[in-house]
Amino acid sequence: MFINIYKTLITVLYPLLIQPLIIKKRQKSGKEDLQRFSERLGQSSLPRPQGRLIWLHGASVGESVSMLPLIHKLLDLSADINIMVTTGTTTSADIMAKRLPQRAFHQYFPIDTPKFAQSFIAHWQPDLVLWFESELWPSMLSTIKQHHIPLILVNGRISDHSYKNWKRFSCISKELLKCFTLCLGQSELDAQRLKELGAKESLCLGNLKFAGLPLPIDEHKEQAIAAQIGSRPTWVVSSTHEDEEYQIGCFLKRLEKEVPNLLTIIAPRHPQRGKDIQNRLQNECQLTTALRSAGEKITPETEVYIADTIGEIGLWYKLCPIAFIGGSLIPHGGQNFMEPARMHDAVVVGPHMHNFKEAMEHALQAKAVIQIKDTKELYQEILKLLTNKDYLAQNAQLAYDWTMKEAQVLDGIVEKIKGYINL
């Protein structure tokens, strides 16, 4: 009932409100790829590849990056398998263009009207759909179900807040989740909640985000930056959100007195904030900065290098032995702390890591991550890591060993998926 009502409403509202107001605004603000906008209408200039086609969908950068290890494993299963990845943002499209292997390609997810969904499915005719995001688009999900295509929710996560909301509208959650052939939860609790909310079959095989591939690194860029850094002690502040750079900037002068010639690299979560970060650090913290997007180089006078670029985070994790993960000093919920652990970095996070609740519990038990309560503790911990080589090496090794152990979840997920593509 809900899906039919939704499909009727979206069909009526798209030409009257959504297209003239929301879509045009997104186009003007650069959130839509104008050259490929036809894909958002369920149309593509690319032909469907021969052989079997597995479609993976994830909305954000984090979800699309988490797909990469699975994509490589699936392509290794058979030479006639092709992979299509859909996302909804230009940033994730740029990253996928750089990181997808051969026999894998990217398309934009169509706007969720019945017409666009039908056009998309009719053209691509996927043999299997793997859904990586929490947003459940009724028109597309029901279209997949109508065509009897196996649909699997991968790495499903139901937060406490989402669970309470879905329980209030259980009739809707049941109708949407019945579209899925199988739901794989990130944790046993997620799998249980998916079952309670209406999934036909749900289970937990582990968290796929534990199984990430090493991040890509441009060797020429690495050599160039390494030459600019020289022998200076350095650390990276990664995936920061607004105000976190300032909070850290406030103690950098004091840290530099204890660690002479220190270089701090800041890689903000949203690179477009680079210039604002630079202005605030210079004006309010009296720090000498360099902005990567402006082509400014690291000089002996540079105290903070602002790496406001896309797709280069692996470079900073490789060059820095210590990584602090942003989104955790403020109540955002944290960002991916497993990526620097795979790069043999010592990893430090703030108190707000609720986006990675299960992973944090495992990591803390293994002493694979250092969690601080506030900037005072952050200052003390970074100082200790920068001045105690044995302490740094111990924490880096614990972080690396833990990620390698957790990465085994990938094999279990692949084995389960194989049953739906006759392998």
C-alpha cells in the first residue's frame, strides 16, 4: 500500500515541484553532473556489457569505498562477471572513476520515480543487486522485486535513532524490507533489528568496512611531498569537520615547543572548506599555513599544511606515522579509523565515535586505537607518540594486526553472495 501511494505521489510531484525546485537548485550549486544528468533520468549512453552484471549501490563516499574489496573479489570469481556501481554524489563518482578496476564502471543512481526506475532496470537488466545504503528508495526497490532480481542488503546498519523511528512506522518498514531477498547486518544487533522490522531473512557475517583495500597512492606525489617534509616530525589530522581544526590549532604552538620543527597536516572531510580553515588558523591561532589546492608548497616555515583535495588521503596516511580521525571531537560520530590502521599508523580518535560503535568496541578491546576524552588528552597523547618511538611502534603494530584479523569477514560475505549468481 505505502509503495503504491509513494509512487503515485512522486510521479505527480516530480514535474511540479521536485524538478523545478530541488533538481534545478542542485544543478546550479554543482551537486549534479550536468554532462551525465541523463543517467539520473534512468538513461545511459553505455551499452550493457555481455555476461553477468552485478549492480552495487551506495550513496556516499564511505559506502562506495567500502565496496571496493568486494568488487575485486567478485570479479575474481569469473571472467564473465561485470560490476556496475551507482552513487548519488559527484564526489563519490570522481573517486570511483579513479579506483574501479577493469570490468567495473560507474553510473549515477536515477531519481526515484517509477518511470526512471523502470527505464534503468530495463536497460541494465542486472543479475544481482547489492544494496549498501540505509536510504531505501521505494520505486527502485519495488521495480527490482517486480523483475525477480535477487536483492541483498549488505552491511546494513540500524542505529538506535533509526530503529525507534522505523518501529513507529513498522507497516512501511515491512513493505520496504520485503523487497530484499536477504539482509546482511553489520552486527548481530543490526541483523536482529532488520528481522524485527520486516526482513524475510537476515543474518550477520561481519562488518565489510573492516575489509578495506589499501588506499591508492601516487608515488610521484609521495616523493614530492616527502622531499618537502624532509626529516621533520609530522602527524595527520584527518576527515575533520567544522571547528575541529580550530580546537587542534589552539594547542599546536605549545606542541611545537615540545616537538621542534613539527609539521601538522590537516585533511578536511569537505575539501571546499580549505580556504576557511586556512583563514581561521592564520588569524585566530597565528599559525603559518600552506593550502594544497592553491598549489602552495611545504616550506621550513609551514606549521600546518591543509590538504584540501579529494582522493589523496592514502598519501597522508603513508607519509605520517600518527593519524587523528576527525568527526570525533564534535558529536558527529566519527569517520573511518580503519584506513590509517591498515597503513601501519598509530590511530587516535575523540570521544564521539558512535557511527562506528561495534568497530570501536572491537578495536578498544584489541588496544588497536587510542581514544581521548578532549583536546587536553589529545595534546598529551600526540606528544607521547611523537616523542616515544617504542610507544608509537607498539600502537601502530596493534592497529595493523587488528585490521588484518577483522578483514576475514570479506570471505564469508563472498561465499554467501555466490549462491545467488550460480557459482
